[in-house]
Amino acid sequence: MGFLKTLLIIIGVYFLLRLIGRILAPRLFRYAVKKTGDRFQKAYEQARENGETRFSGRDGEIRGPAKKKKPASSEKIGEYIDFEEIE
């Protein structure tokens, strides 16, 4: 009888936690996303006030880091040989 009672309590707690998770998880996720967005907005505004160049583009413009070009290798690798087919 004790084993069955313990098993039913464990199953009940499991389903109760799942139900609570389905209700609270979306709210917690929304809260985390909003908080992160507020932090990014605050950092953006602070950078604009300080005149940092990282955010110097127009509002809404997406910019990535500048790509650095590799200098062409001046080292000779080998000689080009043109092969002909022999029949």
C-alpha cells in the first residue's frame, strides 16, 4: 500500500509541475525576451549619446564588421604543365 501511495504522489507531482510549466513558461520567456530587449535598447542609446562609432549608422541599418582582404601570395607554387592526350 505504501509503494502505491508513493507512486501516485510522484505521478501527481509530475503532472502538476507539467501543468504549472505550461502556464508559467511562456510568461517567463516573454519576460526574459523583454528584459534582454530593454538592455540592448539601453546600450544602444548610451552608445549613441557617447558618440561611439560602432552604432554610427542610420537607425535600422544593419552593418557587419569590415572584411579584410588577404594579400595575394607572391610565392610561386610550381610550374604549369599542359598535358596532351595520346591516342
